[in-house]
Amino acid sequence: MEKGVPRVGVAVFLLSGKAVLLGRRRSSIGDSTFALPGGHLEFGESFEECAARELKEETGLDIDKVEYLTVTNTLFLEEPKPSHYVTIFMRAFLADPNQVPQNLEPQKCDGWDWYDWDNLPKPLFWPLEKMVQEGYNPFPIG
Ligand code: 8DG
Ligand code: MG
Ligand code: MG
């Protein structure tokens, strides 16, 4: 196996009511599975800046109340291109609740939609599926 270096991903739980924004990936990693918006941390960025930039690039949405939730250390060895990600998970809300997601990178995603946390689509991107199975909940308490 050709070894690269670990990379930093930032994934965003964008929440609206009981729902979360997901899109079906078109990628060498997790192709055709439903995943959170997000991408790679760029040089000099804060996690919050990366979250806001990726959301804007991928969905056109402006986000608000961006905060850190958790981190994972994940090996994608079964993928066409084996890779290793340290992924920072952030939570955010819509800056304007009337804004509608657009599919601005159709080569990377089939489209964005809201899914109730109690009724998530299948198959989820496996790292996300694992978090859900372990009982992870991104919603604020109370
Ligand atoms: P970029 O060129 O826009 O910077 O990157 P991207 O094409 O948008 O990257 P990405 O694959 O969407 O996200 C980077 C990595 O983050 C991804 O390959 C693996 C990791 N990652 C997880 N979970 C999730 C998730 O739920 N969604 C996203 N988008 N990435 C995730 O570990
Ligand atoms: Mg991106
Ligand atoms: Mg992405």
C-alpha cells in the first residue's frame, strides 16, 4: 500500500429543527453514501473558518453559531485510494432560516437535503454511521 500523510477534514452538522443536512457523495472516499458537508482544512484556517467556507462552496449556505463538537481519527483502507483523516466535527445553524441549499459541486455530490435525525437515509458514510450506532447526537441539550 502506498502511504500518504494524515490529512485534516472538517465536517459540519448543520442543524435545522430536528433535521441535519446531508448529501450523497461522489468521491473516491465513500462514494454514493450520505455524508455531512465539509472538506479539507486549508493552511492558516480556524475550524470555524473552514466550516463556513466549505458550506458556502458546497451548498451556498451562510452558517452561524459554528462550534466544535468532537474529533475522529479514521483510516479509510478499503477505499480505492487508502487514506487517513483526522476529522473535526463542527455544529452550525443557518444564518438565514429561509435559505435553501444549492448543489454547487455536482461532481462531488448528488444534492443536499434535510433529514430528520430519527429517520436518516441509507447508506450513511461509514464514519457517520459508526457515530450514529455509538449513540452520538449532535443536537444541543435542552
Ligand atoms: P476540498 O477539496 O473542498 O477541500 O475537499 P472535499 O472534496 O470537500 O473533501 P471531503 O472529502 O468532503 O472531506 C474531507 C474528508 O473529511 C473526507 O474525505 C473524510 C473526512 N470526513 C469524515 N467524515 C466526513 C463527513 O461526514 N463529511 C465529509 N465531507 N467529510 C468527512 O471523516
Ligand atoms: Mg469541499
Ligand atoms: Mg466536501
